[in-house]
Amino acid sequence: MHAYLITARPTRWQRACRAVRMCTVRTTVGAALLTLGLLVLAVRCLRPIVNALATAAVRIELEISIRSGLPSVGASLGAHLTDEFVKEFRSGWNTRPEKETVR
């Protein structure tokens, strides 16, 4: 005699619960994707505005530094950060291999 798997069809209540669960999950995922898409759109739309404002701020700072004779703060900080980055890059690039110990 062979063993058979006895299965029962889901009841109306079980099918309704499954349909509600699937609908809830799909709605939640759809809302999350829509929110994320709107956030990405907002960031992409604001990027040219932020770039324009940054460029204007740099030009204003340059004009003020030229007229006052003082060095601009942004250029000084940028040059210092660049020097530190170059030092870090070169020290990471030119590392010597560790010496192997002879036994």
C-alpha cells in the first residue's frame, strides 16, 4: 500500500486572509517605492540649484578676498585637505612589505 498525502482545499476564510495579506504587502512595498522615487527625484532636482548656490558662494568669497587682501578660507581649507589626501595616498601606495622572519 502506498502512502498518500491528504490535502484539503483552503477555506474561504483562509483564502480571504491570504488575499488581504498579499494586498497589504504589495501596497506597503508600492508606497515605499513611491516614497523613495519621490525622494530621489527631489534630490536630483535640487542638485543644480545647490551647485549654482555653491558656485555663487565661491565667487563672492573670491571677490571679498581680492578686495580685502586676505586669503580665502575655502581655498586654504581645500588646499590643506588635498595635501593630506596626497600624503595618505602616497603612504598607502608606497608601503614596504613586511620582512619575513628566518627560522
